[in-house]
Amino acid sequence: MSTDRGIEATRTVRKKISHEHGNDARRLVEYYLKYQARFGDRLRRGPASNRGLGESDEQGAAADGDTRRS
């Protein structure tokens, strides 16, 4: 089975970032949280981002302020 070149490139970058942080999960999470805070305004929230466990699609949409019906 051949590997997707895009996935390989992503894996390479992730390994590099992990290595730069000593392969320490705590340091890596801190890095990604800071990175997210820095560029968070560019992120798009998905429809399930605010849902709690067991919350329906309708409840999640209402919590997100989306009152449209499908």
C-alpha cells in the first residue's frame, strides 16, 4: 500500500515539532495551546465543538446560536 504524500509531509512536520519539544507530551500540548491562541481567530468552529456528551444536533445548534432547521 502506498502512503499519501500529503500525509507523509504532515507526519514529518509533527515528528519534527515533537522532537523540538523533547518528545514530552506536556510540553507539546503547551506548544499547541499557545499556537492555537496565537492563530485561534483563523479557526472555524465545527458544529459539534460546544456539545456535551449526549447532546443532540438541535441542542448543539441552539447552543451555537444557529436557529436554522434542516
